Amino acid sequence: MRIITAAEIPEVISFRDLIERLRFAFRSEIQVPLRHHHVVERPGAADATLLLMPAWTDMAAQGHAESGYIGLKSVTVFPDNPAQGKPTIMGVYLLLSGRTGEPLAIIDGQELTLWRTAAASALASTYLSRPDASRLLMVGAGALAPYLIRAHAAVRPISEVLIWNRTAAAAARVAGQMNEPDLEISATEDLEEAVRGAHVISCATMSPEPLVKGEWLAPGAHLDLVGGFRPDLRECDDEAVRRARVFVDTRAGALSEAGDIVQPIRSGVITADDVAGDLFELTRGDKAGRRYYDQITLFKSVGTALEDLAAATLLFERT
């Protein structure tokens, strides 16, 4: 059994590779049971979350004897961890043979999640953002921010990046740490102005209240919402949802877990039928993405075990 560390992942795959593997996976027959979502109560501290995400496929491995795979990701979300200098999200991924059930690899779950989450947003962007999008706003300066920036830049001609965070110093730190010769990256403290000037706005926060207002969105903007994975979290307001053509990674996940979708439906701002499509429909050509140049689009992801399995198998086949 192999152990694939966080440091090995960027050595063997690129975002372009992973985005195309995800595109193939969403077009394929991969079994994804409902993930187990458990609240871990902690007296005197914020509740933690335990996620168990299984998936399996009989797709043949490339250059390997395997005739399929089974995967299971175990993830913890501890909101108080940053105060202790630790990541909010941590976990491990177990990859098994679909032929014998034999353990094949244990993969760093945190790094795997960062890569596949960013790649899913970039995959959606290939259908939903303008092909000439060059200005990206990153809302949030957590662990996901550099990955989302690089992933979006892999599919669009991004040249200017602004980073905004509630704590301005955190945004400045991420901007200063990123070494991307083809990108001009800087921090901003003016969220409204940054949103108004952006072609793509990517949000990765744990905000309980909307940050991006719909009235700020310029014609043709694409809004990528990644952070809010519970019904009580919001990254954009109702006006943004109302103005946009809305897409999700999976309908089952978004319609039950994503506050940016669940809350507007509950309040009557939109209905479930107003969700124009998901990544299955986009990648298979069953639903059209952006219909015209000035259309505002919105993509909401909560994550799916399909993405983890696709990323894990790509890593296993490359190592």
C-alpha cells in the first residue's frame, strides 16, 4: 500500500490534468452514496463536523491491473483550529481496489480536498465564465485561496488578482506569498469596488452572513461560491442569486446543504427549478452554461465524493 503525502501531490499532477479528469468523471458512471455528515458537539468550543464520503467505480485504471476503485474520505472541520495555528479542515483518503477490496493507497486528505475543490470550481468556470475573463477577485484568504487562484488561472486568461479578507493582513500575506510570474496579485480592503471590477469572483469563507451583494455584480460576471457548506452559511445575498443563472456541483448536495441555495429557496426568492443545472448536466452537454456575454452566472459547490475519487485515482495512476 502506498502513502501519498501532501508534498507529492503537486509533483505529479497539474490543475489542467485534474480538471480534465473531473470532466471525465462527471460524464462517467461513478456510484456516490449520500455522505455521512455528523456534528461533533464540543463543550466550551464551536461544534466540529465529521464527514465520511464514499464512492466507487468499475472504470479500468490506466496502466494498472485494477479494474475499478473504491474510495473513502474521512474529513474533520474544526472552526477554532486557526487560532491554534492548525488548518480548519483535515482528513485522510483511503483508496481500495475495486477488484479485490485491497487497500491501495492512503492519501493526505487535506491536500487532496484543496486540489479537487479548486479544480471543480475551475471546471464549472469553463462552462460559466466569459472566455476572456482576466480579472479575478478572491474573497477569503484561507488555505483554499491560492489553489482557487491557480485553478481559475488554468482555464481563463487571468492576469490580475485581488484578494479580500475580513482581516486585511491575512489577504496581504497570501498575496505576498504567492509566486505566480504570470499573475499580478495584490490585496484590497474595498470589497465592493473589487467585486464591481471583477470578471470572476471566487469565495471561500465560513461567513454566516452574505459578503457579496448582487447589486455589485457587473454584467457578465461569474460568481464562484465554495466556502458555505452548511445551510446556515452565506457568501452572497438574495439579489445575487436572483440576478444570476444558477448552477451547482450536485443538486442533492446543494439543495440540502448550501445556505446560498437553501435559504433563497426557503424564502421564495427562487425555486429548486431555478437551478439551471449541475456538473453532470454541464459536462454531458445536457444543459447549456453561459447563454450570452453579459449574463451573470453563479456556481455553488458543496463537494462530492466523486471529485475525491477522481483525484485519488489520478494520483495513484501517476505515482
